[in-house]
Amino acid sequence: MKILVPVKRVIDYNVRPRVKADGSAVDLANVKMAMNPFDEIAVEEAMRLKEAGIATEVVVVSCGLPACQETLRTALALGADRAILVETDVELQPLAVAKLLKALAVQEAPQLVILGKQAIDDDSSQTGQMLAALMGWPQAVFASKVTVVDGKAKVAREVDGGTETLEVSLPAVVTTDLRLNEPRYATLPNIMKAKKKPLVTVKPADLGVDVAPRLATLKVAEPAKRKAGAMVADVAALVDKLKNEAKVI
Amino acid sequence: MSNYAAPIRDMQFVMKELAGLDRVAALPGYEEASPDLVDAILEEAGKFAGGVLAPLNFSGDQEGSRWQDGAVTTPAGFKDAYQQFVDNGWPALACDPEYGGQGLPRLVSMVVREMWKASNMAFSLCPMLTQGAIEALALAGSDELKQTFLPNMVSGHWTGTMNLTEPGAGSDLAAVRSRAEPQADGTYKIFGQKIFITWGEHDVAENIVHLVLARTPTAPAGVKGISLFVVPKFMVNADGGLGERNDAWCASIEHKLGIHASPTAVMVFGDHGGATGYLVGEENRGLEYMFIMMNEARIAVGLEGVAISDRAYQQALAYAKDRIQGKDMRVRGGGDVPIIRHPDVRRMLMMMKSQIEAMRALAYVVASALDHAHASPDANDRARNQAFSDLMIPVVKGWCTENANDITSLGVQVHGGMGFIEETGAAQHYRDARITAIYEGTTGIQALDLIGRKIARENGATVKAVIAEMSALDAKLAAQEGADFATIRKALAEGVAAVSACVDFILANFAKEAALVAAGSVPFLKLMGVVSGGWQMARAALAADALLKEGSGDPAFYRAKIATSRFYADHVMPQAAGLARTMLEGGESVLALEEAQF
Amino acid sequence: MAILLIAEHDNARLKAATLNTLTAAAKIGGDIHVLVAGSGCGPAADAAARLAGVAKVLVADAAHYGDQLAENLAALVVATAQAGGYSHVLAAASSQGKNFMPRVAALLDVAQVSDIVAVESADTFVRPIYAGNILATVKSADAVKVITVRPTGFDAAGEGGSAPVEALAAGPDLGISKVVSRELTVSARPELGAAKVVVSGGRGLGSGENYHKLLEPLADKLGAALGASRAAVDAGFVPNDYQVGQTGKIVAPQLYIAVGISGAIQHLAGMKESKVIVAINKDPEAPIFQVADYGLVADLFTAIPELTAAL
């Protein structure tokens, strides 16, 4: 079976984002970019399913600027077989990405689409669910364990207060939580091979998708900084402050 | 404890703008090294260094390698990390494709090795020594030896060591006493004791391939009577599998100032009837092979100076941004600020940053020259690049490692009292850096090599060509506008004049008064380093300015590069005049006292 | 203008997050209808009817809503939203709301505004991005606004209403997914996301045994929920659902006590909205002190028993 893994290029998670001086957007100029960490987990899970003999092909997709090619090459270096870039300079929002992915899912007919539960830039946590809805497929989001048996996926997912295990028919969409796996590091031979693996570029118009944004960002700002408070000398002083100053106990 | 993030942006800048990655990639055999592949390699190697190796650096130092009954246990996590290092194919990066290597240029290998060394210097020594052993075998070993050992060494499944030093033979290897007795089957029995054997015994790989210097019974005395042997820890069967344990044992490991995770072994050969060894190349030519190999080992240790300095810098910088203490002198009535706002803390950080960038630039430029020396289709080009790297290797080794001692010391200083506390981690870099100026030839040995073999012996031909190249930059700097470039130009001109005067002094005096010249050889080596670094920083400023004008890339990075180059001109280049004076006038006072007067 | 609010509940009771979501809905303005979909969910619907500001409660009671499966729930919400001509559809940004709401938005062909922490107007909202390092003000151009609400951004609504309860015909059972099992952490303590007091432990505790031995008595005294840093979870001291931070729960209690937590950015992202933060750590340099209202540099192995005894 084929697995489609959408990956997003985002600000490297080690980099603290900064707001542009005019407050219109986050400043992305010359900032180190990397694959969304949850998507790395998605690539890893797809690779493990392939290595286990369950998947036969892993196709990675990224939507956005030409530079997303780097993210795709990273995924290819982790072992994915081929890549598709949906190239556009329009700001893509989750619904638009879900529609692009739907068009590709129709073309590619994967049995599983695995993607991160959210991107660490906009933190929307929507794309996987939206794709599942548009395809009329079941979904298993925030996955912490995935097993595929007899045309069904059994997925343990992280929910408030514990874990829930779902059984979904295939094809289906799975989104990854942090504890699903620990992504591997690319091997040198695979990094070198990645350069030669196929990467095709399409445009949203080729897929017949209108990607115009639906949400307008009016402004972005850093939240008010919390001021450091006082140091207390000992436990007695702490209890006194909590009782008499903060009045929280 | 600190994180390590590979300084990929500076690495790329130096590779592309100063070390001519495009020209290296144009050499026959290096076509693979396209910019996008190199970027991907740097990115992924950086992740591995930061994610796998760096987290073991502090714990490895605390725990250290342990010896018991001849076996060495490396610190927790090292064995797994090494396995991952091998599984991910990193050992093979620059090796010959014939034996499973990826055949990438030295320049690329240099950058990746900087990451291993910076993230975990003690760990990095294991692949570094293996690399050295691979090069020695590839250089002089028979086909049979190569087929037997190289594939598993290239993959990293077996590691390699260099057994040179003996209790009575350190810097002077002519004193080697280990014996090699020829056997009827063409092998030799090796007897003797070797010390300071880096990663001589460990638990991270299944076999260890020792390269051992020893004398055959008929060998002449001195350096011309030393041969090189391969002595595996486990014998290799005809089918390539591992056989009997060889008579090569680790008697103990050293308790050291730094690199605690790297086991430094005392090796005993032949205590139980003789260790089986195979001759590498011809008898009595061992030292010659070693020196060819050692050239590359020396630049690798110089790079270690860059790497450990960068790790110390990253840690100091993070602390300086984090630590709140004192007021900003420029703000009246302001609150407490991070210490990076204090002028002297900034000065220390700039001293670290500017010298690291200069050292990195020089090391990569020399690595690039080595690639041309090996792979250029033009014999003249090969010779010119070989001469340039031969001249510069003692400078890279000596200057970068001496600087590493100063820079890691500054790293401690930035932390104030916390720097003196082991838990902070700054002290480890300081301790780890100390060995770099000692092993693979002390700074004194490098300086003698520089003035004697590399300058006086060829009557200064190469160094004069380098001086001419440095001087040629003057016109370009003169064409630039602004105070930064004016300062850089003046500092470089003064520095080049200082080098030039000292070279004249060496050439005039080496033959008749070698001791007088030798007395100033280390100051001269530092002078060469300071000025060569300034030369590279001037080139860097010009390249950054051109890219700024072109409007491509990251303007903040380029502006910082120019400002850093200016800082180097203001704060480091003035050392040149003092060092020159020391060499030109200071030799006599070095030699003045009778021993009894000390 | 009417708002459809999807209640989160366990059939017997409403989950606390529903009350915060109701406050957000009230700020948008307009009639608020609460949809309670479940199996045997009458008591939860009655509870919704008693909330102040609710105009109507819609109940869809069917076996196939018992597990709150996203596929079935989304189909019902879409049908209800379209039939009722609602301008807004709201749910809590809990693991449940995050699960089904994007399906609703996609099927309605509208964008979703995730995780809002403030309402500027009926079409403009504030939401955290980049793990809360940045707040974005976004305006929706869609006819229907599908919104998930971060509970910590809004106060809980109170009781005092008596809205009519209306039964709704159940939608189809799509049958493409089912719950095989649930392993919920059984705890007498308040739910982490809703607790007024949270006691959190980090790697400084050294072991899971120490975590329980030291922090449980303190949490018992304070009626607190227990949380943990990612480092403590990664070290295996406690399960992942204890995790407070960017990749775990976002909490904003009245009192947050961080014990042996250094204060990595990811952790701060999950608790910095707490009203009062107390940090206890032996390292005076720990970044947690920079956000703490009260900091105590002390060995937690003596300070915590002392604190527990003093309360």
C-alpha cells in the first residue's frame, strides 16, 4: 500500500520567532527553516510501516514556496521514495492545503495519509482532519501508536485524561503526536541518494484548487511579558506570601 | 551542560566564499559535492552532532572511560552513539569508494568533522584515529592488507589506532624500541610497550586495528630503521570473520586533565609470545608513511582547536544572554540587564567569535588546498597547493590549538564564578582544549617544522608566494569605502610587513644560528596564524560586502562579518608587531642564562 | 445571528471547558444554542439548560454518539449548523474539539479559527501562534465562523438559566471508525486542564518514586491537580497526560507550583498564564524564576515536606 506524507516547512523549532516591526506578520527573512517536527514523526512512521513490509511506497508532499524542496529532500533523505511539490507563493491556510492534498490523494490513491497533528508555526491542528472530511475518510488524530492489520488501522490516540484506541477502515488519515516514535537521523548514503530521487512540481491551478486565504491576519504581537516576582528566603516566607499577599491559599 | 548547534551559516559562507567549494566540486572525482548536497550533508550532520553526540559530552566527561582486567568500558551512551554513527554511514564520508567510502572531498569532511569535534571531542577522536589508520593503510598497505582491513574500517565496524609513542620515545620517534621479528609465514611477531594510544581499547566496536611502529632485527639505528605494522586486536580469518585474540593488550588507561571519555591506553604487545603483525609497505619506511599521514592528522587537530573553541563560545554566549546582572552603563536608572550588555563581556565574546571565524576560514582554505593537491588534473596546480598546505598545516595546528586554550579560558571567564564550577560545563571545554596543543606534535614541534622544513629548506619560496598573495589584497581593500575597510587594510598591511621581516630573518639566520631562530619560532608561528587569519577575515569582509551590494542572502550576517573582521583588525592584528619584535630581537635573551642560573 | 455551541460532556455532566466556551460565545453576541450529542446524555443536556445565557439546548441522543467519534459528530454538527443558519459554531479547543471541529469547517467549506483566547468582534479573534510566543489577531471572511476556544482564555460561565431543551433527530452512523478501548487515568484529583491549583514536578525530583512521595501529599493538601514537565515525562516519572507545556496541556490555574522544573520555553508556554506561579528549585539560575511570582531556592527534598506540613 502507498502512504502519502504531507510535510510543512516551518521556522526551526529552536529559533524564537520575531514579529516584523510593523506588526503585520512574523519575520521569516533569513530565519532558519526546518521540517515541522510533527511531520518528521509522520515520515518516520511511514518509513517504519514500509520497513515492516506493510507499505510499499512513501510519497511526500509539501505545499508552498520553491524552498519547500529542501524539506522534501530532507524527507527523501529519511527514506521516502518520491516527492511532490505544490508550488505557490500564496499564503496557504489549512483548508487550502487540505484541498490540495485531496486532489493529490485522488490522483495517488494512498491507503494512509500520515501527517503531523499540527504545525509549530500557526498551531492550527486542522489539515489532517479537513483532508479526512473532504475525502469522506475516517481519521485518527494525535496518534501515539499505529498498527495496520487486515485493511484496518488500529490507532492509539492521546486524549484529555488518557489514551483512546480507535479502529478505522482504510483509507484513512492519521495525525501524529509527539510520542508516536522518535524520528531517525538521515544516513549519509540516503542523503546522497535523495538528490537523485524523483521530485515533481505542480501548481494549485494544475490541481484545480482555489487556495485564496479565508482568514486575514490583522496584526501579530508578542504577548505581554510576565515580570519576575520576588525571591523568598524560606518555606515559611513562601506560605506567608501565598496566604497574605497573593491570597491563593 | 550545554547544547551545540552547528554554525552552519558561517560554515557555508567560508566553504563557498573563501575555500572555493565550487572549484573543489569541479575537480575530477568530486562532482558529487554540489552546493545543495553539501548543504543537506551539513544540515543532517549538524542534527546528528547536536542530537546524539552533544548530549553525551558532559556526562562522558563526568563518568569517563573505565579500565578493568584489560577491558575498557566507555561512558553510558557512547556505545549506542557509535553504533548509530556507523549505521548512519558517517565514517565513510571522505573514504575511497573502492572500499565503501563516499569519496567526498576533504573540504566537506573537514566541516563535518568540526561538528563531531565540537559536539563531543572525546567521541570524535575514535573516528579521527580510525581515519588516520585508514589513510596510512591506503597509502602504503598491500592489496591484501587493504582488502582485509579497509572495508570494515571505512564502514566504522572496526576502529583504528596509531601506536607511535613509547615511554622513551615521544616527540623524538627515532628512539622507538618496540621489536618486530620476522616469521617464516611472512608475518612478524611484535614485542613492546606503547603509551598514549587514543581509543587503544574500548567496547564500541568489535575489532581494533592497531598501526604500530617497531624495529626489525636488521634495521639501522635512528629514524631510518622504523617499520610500520598492522596488529589487529582480533585476527581476521580467511573468510573475513574474526578469529583468535591477538597478543595485544591494554595494560591500563591514563587519568587525564581532559577528554575523559576517550580512553588513552597503555598497550602491551607480545607479553604472551608475540603479537602477530603484518608489515605495511616496505621495511624501514614506517616513519616516512607516518609523516604523510600525520600531515592530515595535524590539520585535523588544528580543526579540533576551532571546534572546541566554538563549543566554548556557544556556551558562553548563551550564558551571557541569559545571566542577568548589573546595569547597562549606557542607560541611566535602568534595571538589571543580561551581562552581554557589559562592554568587557562583549569584548570577550568578540575575541572568541572573531578568532574562531578566522581559524575556521584558514583551516577550510587549507583543506581545500589539500583537495586540489590531490585531485587537480594539472601537475603545477597540485604542486602549488601541496606546498601551500605543507606550509600552512603547522600554522593551523599550532595557532588554532594555542588559541583554543585562550578562547576556552575566555569562555570560563565570561561565566564568572560559575565558570569555575564543573557543573556549568565551561570548565570541561577548557580542560579538553589543553591536549590539542600537545598531541600530534606540540606547538614547539610545529614551529620547528614551520621554520625549518617549510621555510628555510626551500629558501622561503612558498611563504613568499603567500606573502605576495596577502599583499595583493591591499588594492581591493583600498578600493572599498568606509572606516571598517580602511582599518582592515592598515592592519593587514602591518601584519604582512611583520611576517615578511621575520621570514627575511629566518632565511638570513637559520643556516648559521638555528637555535637563535628556533628560540623565536613559536612567536613566529603565532604571527603567521594571526596574520593568515587576518588575511582570511579581510577576504571574508570583501566577500560579505560584495554579497551585501548584490542584495542576496542574509544582510545581518554579512554586516556582522564585516564588523567582526574590523574587530579582528583592531584587537587581534596588533599582536603581529609584538610577535615580530619578539622573534627579531628576543632570541638572545631566551638563550642567555646558563642552566644553573634558572 | 445565532451561535451553535457544541457541548463537551460525559453524558452525565458537562466538562468544565464547555463553561469557558460559553463565555466566549457570549462575547461574540447573539442567541446561543447548545448542542449536546451523546448516548443517554439527558443529564448533560439538563445541565446545559441551566447555564446562564443559553437560549436553547439541542439534544441528539443516539448510541452512535456515545463515543464522540469525529466522523459522526461532524456530520451531525454540519447538518444542524446548516439547518439552523448559524453564524458561528464553537467548541472547546480540547482534544475532542480539536478532533471533530476541523471536519465541520471543511464540510462547510470554511476556515476554522483555532484556539482563540480573545474575541475582538463577531468576526475578529485573537489566537496564540508559535506556541504562544506570538498572538495573532485574525479576521474571518467566511459566512460561518467555525471556532475552537482555548478554555484558559475565558472565565467559566455560571448557572442561572432555564433554557428549553429540544430533541434533534440523530444523523447517520457512518460506521467507518470505532473505539476499541480507552485507558483513562483514574484520579480523584481535579482534571489538570481545569484545576484551580496545579502542582508540577520536573526532572529535579530524580525519580517517579520521589515524584509521588513528595508531590502527592502536597497536592492532597491543596486539592491540586498534578502536572509534570516534558523532561519528567521523558524520564518516565509519570505518564504523558501529566505533561504541561507546548506539547502537553495548557493550564492557567490560580496557583501553579513548579517543583524541580528548570523552565524550558516549551514548559513556560503551557503555564505562563497562571495567576500566581511559585517556583522551587535548587538552581538559582533556573529560567523558571524569571516567570515566577515567588521563587524559593531550596533543596526540594526538604522544602516540599516542610511546605506540605506548613499548609
